Amino acid sequence: MRLLALALHRLVWFVPTVLGLLVVTFVISRVIPADPVALVAGETATPAQVEALRRELGYDRPLPVQFADYVARLVRGDMGTSLFTRRPIVEDLAHRLPATIELTVVAMVVSVLVGIPLGVLSALWRNSLLDHALRVVTVSGLAIASFWLGIMLQLLFAMRLGWTPLNGRLQGFPPQSITGFYVVDAALTADWATLATALTHLALPAATLAVPALATLVRFTRAGVLDVMQSNFVLYERAMGLPRPLIVWKYMLRSALTSTVTQIGLLFGILLAGAVVTEAVFDWPGIGTYAVSSILRSDYNAVMGFTVWAGTIFIVVNLLVDIAHTLVDPRERA
Amino acid sequence: MSAAWFVLRRLARDRSALLGLILIALLVLAALLAPVLATHPDDVFELHPAKRLRAPGGEHWLGTDRMGADVYSRLLFGARITILIGVIAVGASLLIGVPVGLVAGHFHGWFSDLLMRVSDIFLAVPQVVLAIAIAQTLGPSLPNVILALSVTYWPWFARVVYAETRGLQKEIFIESTAALGASPWRLTALHVLPNIASPIIVRASIGMGFTILTAAALGFLGLGPPPPTPEWGRTIAESREFLPDAWWYATAPGLAIFLTVMGFNLLGDGLRDVLDPRLRRASTAPDD
């Protein structure tokens, strides 16, 4: 019951935060530009066409009315129509969502599976060669521009060595669609050849996306474990003669991971923001590529749709992380 | 002055902070002395089609680009843009974020809550996403990139300053100064600000690295200053169609971004260790 109350308490903050995000995007799209309708209409439109469009879109009404209308439409899932594909933006985004989720989840899983153990080892063997090497890797991982890392990986592995494809998500026809995730669909239909090409296509973009997240995770896990190592309960467990692996991998990790769980929420932000440029580099047919090509085509509605979508997802994930945090840490439940 | 000297000496003892300082010094030197250091200073605007895509060698240390311009010389002039974007964007974020944090921290009530809620909304969305939306609306140009980055970065300062100011209010010396009848202005300027300067400086250094990285991404996406500006992110985007042959064209600006951001990150970490022993204990072991 306490948990339910807590979840509800967080939910109360969710609505004003999303509403605030909508105010920000509304201001960016309708208030900042000198004439938002002219932007939508494009450079070739005549003044008469612009005026007609202004009435059609309802941009001649007072701003508060426009905002209420904007929110009402979004609640119904209407983000407007893309100026380029001429389809509802929600449809465009939904169509591309599985590709982005597949890429992001793989990058997240890789960074968690590699980053957390490395962080623990780095803390346990403090000042060892491994610790110093990992420090160089994490400092570099946070300083590298992900779009450049992606291009360098393409240059080395795709162009020079020819080990991986240059870009795209698949070669040949996609597997029979069950979940929309090619890796899962190919495995479910036992289509091993497709699975293999899906995985080789994933390798470079997932690695590019995982690097900054991995660096963050190693850093925080190391700091968390070092902090816990000094604590009284670990001293007590050692005095009790508990086996070291049990102390390290069960009790210490559990305690150290509470801060890491919060980090995973932030990590998701890194991944989402990184996906925009990473997808653009690898022509990955997800929402990041959609956002970037919309920028290049001045498809102004689609860019705003993407911003609202990405912002909302990020806020939802942080909400879930908050709740997960209380589940992992018994102290929070008291 | 002696405080700054003390900090510098402590930084110089920390090897990675020293490396950060050296990298930043090199960047500043490159920007200031670009016309002197450049081997082909006119190549920022001049075209030499006959010399396009030459490999690195005697005359062109880092090769030439698609216009036949010297990559090394353009890189130096690009450092000016990078510093300009970083300094103005972080400076503007400081000018907005610090007062907002101070006001929200000093006064208690609905207005403070509102200020912090507004900054939470900005923090709730990845910076790149909002900056893309703003830069796209305003059109690609240098001032617009700086504006987009400032509008999205100030909440970080507001949050740090707010938390520190609220923490200080529990301190006895602040409470007694207020009890003696010091005005909010005097209290803030003479007692609060000097005591929260360290976390602000640390955040500013890390913010420089972060802002420069985001600016490069915006440039790469075509939202930065238009050509022929030698902005590093845009240069990388331009170089892509000439891979894998003209590898130097894509490699050089990426390395420049990498070293610059690393410089500010290392300096930020080092400053945190020197200026704020409390934070040091939280992130690393005491004997580390």
C-alpha cells in the first residue's frame, strides 16, 4: 500500500511536468518565430495562401485558445501532419519506433552487462593496472563525440576491414513481423540467416551508442562500491567471516546499485539523445533518423512532434526509475 | 589572488587535472594565435580546386579538404568558434541560472517552487532534443546555436545554486548574519556567494565540455553556423562523402573536439577534488 501511495505521489508531479514540456514546445513553435504559419507554409507560398493556412490551422485565434487546442489534440494522439510524408506524425513515429527501441535496448544491455562488472572490479582492485586503464577509457568515452566515433568505427570496421555492413538495419527482406524487432522476429521464426545480418547491422551503431553510457556506468558503479566498502555493515559482515564473494556480489552490489539504478534513468537520456545522431550516422531507420531528416527538410511539425515524443518518454522513464529506486533500496520503504 | 594561486598549485600536482589545463591552454593558444600559427590563413574563405583532398604531407600538415583548403589552418580558426560558443553559452547560463537559484534558495514560498519546477522541466528533457527544436525554429546560425545552448543549460546552475543555498541557510554563521539585520543583498553577496563558488566553478568547467559537445552535434546535423565557417562538427559532416580515402579530413576535427572536451572534463574533476573535499569523499575513496 505504501508503495502505491508513493507511486501516486510521483504521478501527481508527472502531469505538471509534461504540461510544462508542452508549454516549452508551444513557445518554441508558435511564439518565438516571427510568423509560424509562414514557416509551415514554406518559402514558395503566396501571402494569400499563408492567410488561408493561418485560418485553417486556427493560428489567428488568441494564444491561450491555441494552447488549449494544442494540448487537446496531443491528448487525442494528434501531433499534426508531416509536411513531407503527408502522413500523421504519430503514425510516422510509431512506424519507426521498433527500430529505435531495438537499438537502444541492445546498447543499454551491453553497457549494463559490461559496465557494472568492470566498475566493481575497478573498485575492488583500486589503483591496479585495470583500474588505471578503465579510467582512461571512461574519461575518453565521455569526451568523444558519438557521431565522430560512429564514423571512425565505420571507417575501420566497414570500409577498411569489411567485417560489418556500413549502415542500415538489414540486408534483404525483413523477417515476418511479430514484434517489429528484427532480432526477436528472426529468432522466433528460426530464420538464422536474417538473424545473422540483423546482428551484424546492429554491432556498430549499438557500440557507438553504448560507449558514453558504459563510461558513466563504470564510473558510478566504482564510486558506489568504494563508498559501500567503507561502510559499517561491510566491516561487520567481514568480521562475521562471511565469504568474500557473497559480501561483494550480493550485499555490496545491492547497496552500491541503488545509485546505479538512478543512473540508468539518466543513462536512458544519454541513449535517447545519442540515438538522434547515431541513427543519422548509420542510416538506422528509427525516430532519430526521422528527426534529422525532418530537420534537413525543414519539416517543422515533425521536429516538434519528435521533441514532444522524446521529452514525454524521458519523463515517463524517470518516473519509473524513481519507483524502481524505492523497490531496490529497502531503506526507502521504511 | 592568493586563493587562485593556491588552487592552481594544487591542480598542478594532480596529473590528470594538469593534463586538462594543458589541453585548454593549447586550445586558447590555437584560437588566439590562429592567424599566426596557420600555414594557410586565407584558406578559410579561399578555394583551391586544384589542390583538393591532398593527403597530409610537407605543405599541408593535416591534408586538404574538398575545397582544397588546408585542414590544419581551418582547424585553428574552428577553435575560435568552439571557444566563442562555449564561453558565451556557459556565461549566459550562469547569468540566468545563478540568480534563479539564489532567489529560489533564499526565499521560501510558491515563487521559489515555481522557479525550480520550471528548471526541472528543462532538466526533464535531454539537452540535444530541446536545442534541436530551438535551433531548427530560429534557423542555422552562430547566435542561434549559442541561444539554444544557453536556454537549455541554465537549469543545471539553478539546481546546483538552489541546493547549496538551501544547505547554507542551516549554517549558524548565515543564520546569525541574518539575525544581525543584514539585508538579503548583503547576505547573498558577501556570505552566500563566496561559499557556493566552488560547486559553481566545477559545474561551469564540466558545462563547457558538455556544451561544446552538443554544439558540435548541432553543427554535424546542419544546425550550426553555415559554411564557410570552419566549425568542427559541420566539417566532420562534410568529410563523410570522401571516406574512406580522405581519412584525415574526418579524423582531425573529431580529435580536436575530443581533446577539447576531455580538457574541460579533466579540469572539472580536478577542480572538484581541490575545491570541494566533501564531494571528493562521495565519489572516490579518501586515500585514492
